[in-house]
Amino acid sequence: MKKILSMVVAMLLGATSLMAQAPEKGLSYAGEIGVGTELELGGRAQYNFNQYFAVDVLSLKYAYDWRDQSANNEITIQAGVRGFSPSFGPDLKAFAALDLGYGADFQDGYNVNCFALDFTMGLYVWKGMYVGYGFGGLFNNGHAPHDHVVRVGYNFTF
């Protein structure tokens, strides 16, 4: 778990030294943070087919759910699709994403492995920087996802 967190932090810190852009085609990477009913740190590899459609090849996310009395940590690995609107300003573009995959919930030494869902919609506000609303979480013990977060992310290429 420490290796995954270290990798996410390295991606976020390394993004500041890279050229920021929202690529129209090819492979790109993103790091994001979300705050709401939980605190999220995540990163993803994304392949853009054109200016309107992309696939999230791999998305890794760590979340700390602070609504519980005890420490509740979630780790998810997902893949999904992402759609973009036409640009309506110099750097403005709306997007929506749906990711599905596998997650684990660690609480007091006990873990639950289950299906994970993540839905995000937002707006690219400046070059590769975006802001959005995220909904999702884990389907564990018969409970549907119930996490709401505001996400800020940065999309970059190497």
C-alpha cells in the first residue's frame, strides 16, 4: 500500500515539471485529488482516440473515508471511458467519465474485496487542469456506492 501511495504522490509532484496540455490524441496521464465525504488521491493512464473520446486504460485510487469512527481505507483499480464536449473557450471543455473495476476496503485489519464504480463530470479550466464532481465507491455488503467528492486534477503527457 505504501508503494501505491508513493507512486501517486510522485505522479502528482512530477506533473508540475511536465508540459501541461489536454492532448487530442495519444497516451496521457493524470493525477487528481478529491475532497468530500472522503479524501481521494488518484492517478490514471488515458488513451485519447480523438478530441471527443478517450479510454481510461488504468486508474488507481486511494481513498480515506472519514465518516466512519475508525480508519477506513479504500484502494481501487479501474478502467473506463471518457467523453469530451467541443471546446467553448480558449481552454474550456466539458467532460464525463465512467470507470468500473475492483476495490478493497481496509478497516481495522479486516478487508473486503468488491466491485467499484466511479462517475465524474467536470470542466477543463486551464490547459490540462480540470475541476469536477465525482460520485462512486464500493459495492460492499450489499450497499451501493455513496461517496461524493469535488475533484481537481491535472492531465499531462511525457
